[in-house]
Amino acid sequence: MRVIVGITGGIAAYKAPMLVRLLKKAGHEVQCVATEHALQFVTPLTLETVSGNRLYSDLFAPANDHTTEHISLKDWGDIMIVAPATANIIGKLTSGIGDDALSTLLLAFSRKPLYVCPAMNTQMWECPSVQRNVEFLRSMGVHIIGPAEGDLACGTQGAGRMVEPETIMECLSSDLSSPAKTELLKGQRILVTAGPTYERIDSVRFIGNYSSGKMGFALATALAEQGAEVELVTGPTALKIDHPHIHRTDVESAREMYTAATELFPQCCAAILSAAVADYRPESTADHKLKKNGNEGMTLTLVQNPDILATLGKMKTQEQKLIGFALETDNELANAKSKLERKNLDFIVLNSLRDKGAGFGVDTNRVTIISKDGKELTTPLLSKQEVAEQIVRHCLVGVGK
């Protein structure tokens, strides 16, 4: 694979040579493109030595192989990553500004995988205009990796650190291995649950939650792109999905989802249960709209719904894999590990509502994947599609073979 590494003028530029070395060690060709300010932090000689190719940093340098180097490089590269990406380069890409070697190349690099790794001071990262620019790039299909939280060069702590090169490599792996991507789960049938459940009170009211179904739909897409035949069982959602390898079953209540999941699971080699299923439902349901009738209040008696995850855990054979989700607000790791053991899971994916940008309704997520042997993998803040790809790759690649 031919990889272009863009480097901008932030202190995190010192990590770029290590990223290049990891890419080279994995067998990829690398071409570095740096801004003028990036070269205040890392030298051209270093980048050319680790990449094995001449550095491109001057749009009009006489030594350029082509007068339109930004176009020829675009044609050469299969994938591009900017690490670190300053607020300046993010703003240029968002606004369509090309005034140096890297920014012009970024504008030309369309219809190919593009990754951006933000790195800046926390206050800059939290600036509304920067956040607007990042969200715009996400909407255009640009993959945003990070930033991570921790100690910053300015002496403060917070979000803004460039994620480590090893983490970047993990995030890139699906695109770096794309030639074989669609064969990894070919012929495997996998169950996915998604969205909320609605538990009816009367003909117009229900008990529900804020789940949008985005994570589950992203998982279904990621599995289908790996060649799997996906059985998607979803609660009420406005999301649409159209893929020849995804069969969608719409349900409303927890009991309906339980029926669908338990019927489908024996025919599947694995299941990922990401739906936010109601633990309780009203004991009785009215077939008409309940009126106030002057009453000061209403008392609802709730009864427990069947536990889909625990039931599949009991049904699971040695050849099947079962992945659950845990959405926690406190004692996150302890609660997730307890759920993993109690429900006989192979993996559990921990979401914390305390993580900014994660949870219900948003397009991003940050998760910790915990295996039954105690190993943990924590992702940076990524799009839900990228998180889904990491879950599939980490938990299911090779299943059933």
C-alpha cells in the first residue's frame, strides 16, 4: 500500500518519524509531505531517511519531479494521513484553501481514504469554529483520529494530544488491508441488535431511551463490508440501511427483540448485541389513550423484561462468539467485567456516558473492548463507523473458520 504522511507545525510532529517507521515495517511505501512550520520540529533529513523517499514540502521547488506534484502524489497514494493536524490545516481543508504543498495536496486527495489526527492546545480544540470544522470533515467522510487526553506541551492537561503512532496504525489497519477486506468474514452469518426498545403504556405513550441505533447500524455495515451475511434486528429508528448482505428485522418491544434474537442466533456463528433494551415494561397496557380525569398522578407497575444477552449466553455453543455492550456512568470497568462474566460473553464493549462525544445520538464514540481473558483495547474518540470496524476486526475476524 502507498501511504502519504502529512506533517504540520505542532510539537507532536516529533511522533511522525515513528509513524513512518511503523508503516515501513508493515511493508508499506511512504511519502512524507510537510509544511514549512513542521520543519521547525522535525528535519527533512529525518523524514527522508525513515521514509526512503524525498520529502515534498515546497510547492514550487525546482527539484520536484512534476510541476503539479500535488496531483501526481494524489495519483500515487492509496491512503493519506495528516499527523499531527493543526487547527490551521483543518481550517484550510474545510474552507478549500490550498496555499502550500500539503494543503494543495489535501484538496486534490479526494475519493481515497483520508485520516486526520488533530493535535493542539485544549482551548484551541474546544473552540467552536474548530469543532465545526472537524464535524464538517467527518460529514465529508474524512476519518478523525483523536485527539487523546493527557499532558500537553503548554504544561496543562486535557484533550489535544496527538494519539500515539501505534494507535494510529490500529485505526488505519482496515484501509491498509483493504484488498482482502471483503473476504475476512465471507460466508459467516452474524446477528446484530440495534436501537432502543419501546414499551407501551397506552396507544400513544411508551417508555423508551435515547438510543438512535447508529452504533448498531455501523456494526452491521462493517460486518457486511467484510463479507458477512448480517441479521440486523433493530428497534424503532429513523435510520435506513441498504446493503445486499444485510437482512433487517424491525421490532418495537424488548419481548419482540427477544423472540427475533433467540430464533436467529442458532443459525449464526456470532452475535453483537448493541441495542439499548428496556429492562422493564408496564405490567399492563391500555388499548386507548389514558386520560388525566382530574387525577394528580399516575402509578405504573413495572415488570422485568426477558434478558436477551443472558439468554444467548446460555444458548451459546463453543463455536459461537457473543459480544455485548455495557453503557455505564460509574464503576465502569468493574461493572462491565461483571456483566461479561455473568452473561457468558466472549467480549464486552464498554461505553461511558462520562466520555465527551460518546454515547447516545452522536456520530462519534470512544469504547473499551474487554475480552474474557482480561485483555483490554481502548479506542480514541472516533466516528461510530470507525469504532465498529475496530470491534469487528478485534473480536470477529476469523470467526467460524
